[in-house]
Amino acid sequence: MGKEMNVFKIKLYGLYCILSQVNKSIIGIFIVFLLFSLSSWAGEGGISLGSTRVIYPAESKGESLSVLNSSTAKRYLIQSWVENESGNKTTDIIVTPPLYNSAPGSQNQLKIIATRPVGRPDREQLYYLNVKSIPAIDRKEMEGKNALLVTVNTKIKLFVRPKGLSLSFGEAAKKLQFYAEKNHLIAENPTPYYLTLTNIRAGGKPVTNLMIAPFSRMAIAPEAAAGVTYSVINDFGGQSEDITATVKQGP
């Protein structure tokens, strides 16, 4: 379903000196222990978002996203921010609260607000919403011990969508064009929407999932094919039915 990426950042404190002085077998045991610990941690619940993407109408006064703490025991510090298409932090769109404490079993709402007119009138504009969860640590309990802190940063796509586009998203999904050019398969998006493709097969061969920007084209396979099938991720994070397209000869 084109799940957006969860970036696991593992910070190990006070372990470098220990590991530099032990043999490989002990290191191997430590790695097994670490993997087991992470599996146990993952099974205890954690932070999840109410959606895998956010559609922000350009005329909107603000959109909401739910954040659920499914753990029955752990608190998390939740930090949120927005990046532009290049991956740089931006204040064009802000998240409030930008930082808060998530109690076990709680659900909170993030408010996403544009601070100025954003986007272009004729096409969508892409941003990224980041939600980082940092588990709380009992400092007294951990005093004198090596600490393992696992933080999870969930990054999802945020599309600013202008009002009055010439066609609907569902119609746009079927407008993709494919061309054979210089032994490459080219996908062309003639629509104002970002289209995320999954389950792509060209000539029966699988092609890596991809996203193609509005009014753009890109090479998606190193060789041409007679036909292409694909699905498109919709506004709710689900997949469309398979769409079949023929491949035209390019210039």
C-alpha cells in the first residue's frame, strides 16, 4: 500500500567502550539480545497515526491528524514538524502542538495549519509531515546503567491541493501515459496530482513502486514493454483497482 517510511533511529549510550573490549562471540550474543529487546518493545504497542497521508485543501483553515499511543504502560514525548519537498524544515505549514507528552492509551489530535498561502493554483504541492516519538525513561531506575533509547520518526506525505482542478483524483489515476524511448520505459503524468504507483508490472515484470509529480515524466524501467499494469494509492492510503495501459512509441 505504499506505506510511508518509518525511520528507526537507535541511539546506544555507554556501549562503545564496552564493545571495543570484548570478543566477537560476546558481541554476537549482544546483537541477539538487542534484536530480542527490540522485538519485545515493538510488541508492547507504541505510537501510530490515523492516516498514511494528509490532503490539505489550499483554502483550508487547518486539518487534523490523530496520534494514538497504544501502549498500556509507556509515555512518549511527541515532536512534530513539516518539511518541504526537498526535505528541509519549513514554517509554511506548522503543526500544533509541536511538542507534547503522550500518556499510555491516549489519543491526541495534531492540528496542521498553513501560515501563509501555499501551493500553486494549477497543481498539488508536496510537503512531508514528521511525527517523532521518544519513549520516556525513568532516570532513577536507569542510574548507573547503560541506556538504550529507541526513537521512531514517522514521515508521511502532505499534499496541498488547490481548489477547482480540472479533473478528480480518480480520473487522474487513469490518465498516465507510457512511452518506449531509447529502450527505456517512460511514464508521463499529464495531471495536476501527485500519483503514487504500486503493483507496477511492465511486460509482466515487476517495477519498483514510485511517485510521479504533476506534469512530469520519468524513466521507470531500463527496457520498454508492450503494456503496463499498475495501482494508484488513493487519498485514504488504499489501492485502486489494477489499471492497464498500452505503451506508445516515443520520439
